[in-house]
Amino acid sequence: MKSPYESPEDEVPVTKQVKGNKTQWPIHTVLSVTAVSVLYRLLTLNGKEQSALLFIGIPAILAILLHQAPNAKSPMGKIMKGITLSLLIFGILFIEGLACILVAAPLFYFVGFLVGLILKWKNGSQSKIRSGALGAILLTGIEGSHHALSLDRSETIQVSKQLPMSTREAKDSLAAGPLLDNNCLPLFLKLGFPQPQSIQGNDLEVGSIWKIHFAGGEGKAGDLVVRVEESTASTVRFVTESDSSHIAHWLDWKEVTWTFSDTAKGCLVSMTIDYDRQLDPGWYFAPVERFGVRQASQFFIDECFKPDASTHIH
């Protein structure tokens, strides 16, 4: 019952709290980050990556987009929010590592989602299962911390190409080297990875040294140096001497073997790459690296045997 001495102004308004859709925050954030990533790529493709468009424009756009996102109230929403903010912070502090962040983000979200589901098990019958499941996830996190805790790292990728030329002509094209037209790079390799800029070497004799210079993308510029270990009429095998490019952070090149086979249509050339994976966990990064190496191998073999490749000047 109201007091006769109270005025309407003294009344405390009752505000109805409206809860937002708990699933909107992660979706909105992912879309926001995706939009910002597209904007970042557009800036780099147009040579504007050193302008204020990058350092002020993109953070401002991201802040506006995230401001429109509903609050996350559920534990799962908090987990996803924390992961997203962490990835954004990494992207700000280590902008050159954005490619790695984009590649690793699905793994971060998967682990966060899995942990969020497990933490929802609260009753007594599920508590022991929850503890065991969380322990199992933590145990998988020690992979690669010691050589005894690492899975097999050796990988082999092979790509082939049918050429309308003789084996001799194919070997001459290989000796001339690739054109290295980076405009033809697959989209995956344009995400921020180092790109080949030049190549030195035009001799397939045993002991010959070839050097591929990588620059752009993540890390400092560096060289992949290989040596001709074997050279026959149908086989040329290169082994790695050194790799100072940033690619060495992700994988360790071992050797590349080229084989040439006469066919009714000309020559079938195959490029086989042996390397060791450097990233863990293997179940996630092994297929990612296989995909990347296969893309790079297909690009290299295509560039080596373009019609005008033999006229390329190193």
C-alpha cells in the first residue's frame, strides 16, 4: 500500500530484464572476426597494410561490430567469449602471426566447446566421468612436449603432371626453374604464409646447390637451400641443406624427388616431398600441413612446366 506522502517521482521503476539469445554472441563474434579478416586481406592485397586503415580502421570496425553483440550469460558463452577475445589479443600483439591464428582457431573453439559440454555434467553420477574426461583432454595437451610423447612426424606428399613433351625436355624445364608467379598461388597460401620470391640454380648435376628465397607473410625473410643428391636419366633428388625461412617453424623439409616416365602422351613427371611435421597435436595439424604442402607442390610443379618456363631468368 502506498504512503500518502509518496509522490509519483519517488516510485522505483521496475525494469524487465530481457535475456538475449545465448547462442548469438559466439556466432556474432565469429562473423565479426571473419569480416575483419576479409578487410585485412583486402588491405594487404592492395598494399595498404602499413596505413592507418589497418592500425585504426580495422580495430574501430571490430569494436563497433562487437559492441552490437548480445551479452553471453551461459558458461559455454563465456568460454567462447574468452577464446575469441584471446585470439583477438594475439592478433593485435602478433599481427604477423594472423595466418597461424586463423589456422589454429578451429582447434581452439573445438577444445573450448568440448570442455564446455563436459562441464555441464553436474550430478553425482556424472561427476567422475566429468573428471576423467577433463583429465583425458589435459593429457592430450602434452603431445610434443618431449620426443617420447610425440607421434610420428614423417610425411610424404606426391603430385604428378602429364606433359606433352619428352623426358629430356621435361628435365630441361626443371633445370630452368619455375616462373614463381605468386598471383597463381592457391588461396590458402595467400593467407599470410611466406611466399617464394626468387630461385637461384639451373644445374641438375650431383652436388649443385639451389636456393629459394621466401619473403612476405609471417616472420623474417629467409632461404631454403637444397643440394642435388642424385641425378639420373629418370630421377633427380634434392636434399635440404638449410632452411632459414619462417616455414621451418611449421615443418622440416627433408628431400624432394622428381621422377620422369615416358608415356604415350609424352612424359609423366612426379614430385615427391618428404618432410617432418613440427606442429602438435598431430591429429589436427598433420592433415592441415598435408593440405598446405600439396597446394605448394602443385603450384611449384605447374610453375616449372609452364610453356614459357624455360625462358625464365633467375
